[in-house]
Amino acid sequence: AKRSGRGQVFAHSCDLREEFERRRILFAQIDAALAADQFEPHFQPQLCTRTGKLSGCEVLARWRHPERGIVPPATFIAAAEEAGLIRQIDLIMVEKGLDLLESLRDRGYVIPSISVNVSPATLRDPNLSDRLLQEVLARGMTPHDLTVEILETTLIRSEDDHAILSVEQLKKAGFSVVLDDFGTGYASMSTLSRLLFDGIKLDRSLIAPIPNDRAESIVAALTTLSRSLDMRIVAEGVETEEQFSRVKAHGCDVVQGFLVGHPMDAEAFALWYDGFAAA
Ligand code: C2E
Ligand code: CA
Ligand code: CA
Ligand code: CA
């Protein structure tokens, strides 16, 4: 049976109310999860293609839910941003990520640095650079131990210049700043011309089609571009040996993806490293 126009509007507003209610519950759950300390960092290894050694790890947030188990960020990052809770999560990942880095190094694991993800709201915090500096110095580390990954949408969306100022402060303090998900945005090139980044991370969507001549031409061109701008280039989402050897041949400096290792909690990462070091 056909619905009347009025009926459709009614159904639509019901959906909206349901959606609103669902989000309200999720916001409260994230808030409670923060209070209960349920967010933890997982480490995904990044390999230097030249040396074959570990060049660092990306810190990826996970919600360890008492009933649901490990909850991935797709479930909570956007909601946390909307609820104004993302800054807390981002800073917890910095603290716990550095704590994990410290404890793994104490156990003899050689991890040159970690990368953390920061959302727009986090980047706009005028004290971000000082906070991060405090966190590294408190552990006897230096800014070289920490890379900050930002999305270019962050820079475009921010109407004010806070985000750009923040990038400049991070760089001045000695942190590396890399542009994440490169190749998915609208203003990649103008962003690169305005700001000095230490590197770019090629989005998985550029890597997934490889082996493929056109996709590889793009990767090769971006590698040349990043060289001339004195940036390192990371290939994300490398899942096969063939993709690894192709992106390496095209000049990518670092490879990250399921082929090398999934994001892992502290113990799984230690096991992974032992196997990697033995190989
Ligand atoms: P991202 O920063 O682009 O992180 C890479 C994502 O790709 C991760 O998903 C990772 O698990 C996944 N990945 C890595 N290698 C492969 C591969 O070979 N194949 C495939 N199919 N996927 C791969 P994850 O952990 O689910 O994170 C999703 C996104 O959530 C991240 O994307 C990042 O934007 C966001 N995120 C994660 N942790 C944080 C955080 O602490 N703060 C903020 N603001 N955002 C975070
Ligand atoms: Ca602390
Ligand atoms: Ca990232
Ligand atoms: Ca990415």
C-alpha cells in the first residue's frame, strides 16, 4: 500500500527521533566509558621499506567494553566528536600510547616512534603542543618520539586559523606532523603548499587497486612530489606481498597494513614483535 505524503513525513520524524535517542544513549555510554577508563591504545606496526625494520607504530583507539568486547573506532569517534568528548579520548591515546611505548622499550623492543590521530577539536586546542611536550618530557622522551596525524578536512573545515596555528606550533616544538588519508580530500595540493608537513599517508583507496598501472602511476607521482617537498611517504592498507613490493619500488618510505600486522593490544604486539625479530 502506498503511503500518503503525510505518513512519510511522520515516519521520517519518527526515524529522526529514534536516531536522536540512539545517539543520546551512545553519548552517555562514551562518557561512562571515559569515567570507567575503557579506552585503550592498540599499536599497528609501520615498516621502513629501505631497512625492513620497524619505523614506528600508529596508535589506534579501542573501546574495551565489558560485554561487547573490543569496539572499533568507527562506532565511537564520530559520536565522541559530536558529544565534545573527542579531546579527552585523543589525549588518553597520547598518554597511554606513550606509556605503552615506554614499557615496551623497557622490555627491549626497538620502536623509534609512535603516531597518534587527532581530531579537529583536539587540534584547535591552543595548548595542544604544550600538552604533548609535557607528556613526552615527563617520560624522559623527546618530540621525535611522537608524530601527529591530521586529516586535511580538519584544516579546511576550521573557519578560523586555530588548526593551522596549531600545526605550526607542533612543528616548532619538534613534533612530526603528517597528513593522513592523503588522496581522499579536495584540497590536498593547496594544503601541502600552505603548510610544511613531515609526511603524507596515502589512503588505502589508492593502494587497494594495486597491482594496477594507473593506481601505481599515481603512487609513483606522489612519491616524486613528496620527495621534492622533503616529506616521507607512507602507504596505508598494504595487504599483499605484491602491493608491498610495488609501493616499495615506487619509492614509498614506509608501509603499514594487515600484511605487516593488524592493530594489536600490548600483549599481542609484544608477541608480534618477537616473531618479527626472529624472522
Ligand atoms: P586511520 O587513521 O586512517 O587509521 C587506519 C585504519 O585502517 C585503522 O582502522 C586500521 O585498522 C585500518 N587498517 C590498517 N591496515 C589496514 C589494511 O591493510 N586493510 C584494511 N582494510 N584496513 C587497514 P581503525 O583502527 O578501525 O580506525 C579507523 C579510524 O578511526 C582511523 O583511521 C582514524 O581516523 C580514527 N581513529 C582511530 N583512533 C583514533 C584516535 O585515537 N583519535 C581520533 N581522533 N581518531 C582515531
Ligand atoms: Ca599523564
Ligand atoms: Ca591515522
Ligand atoms: Ca589513514
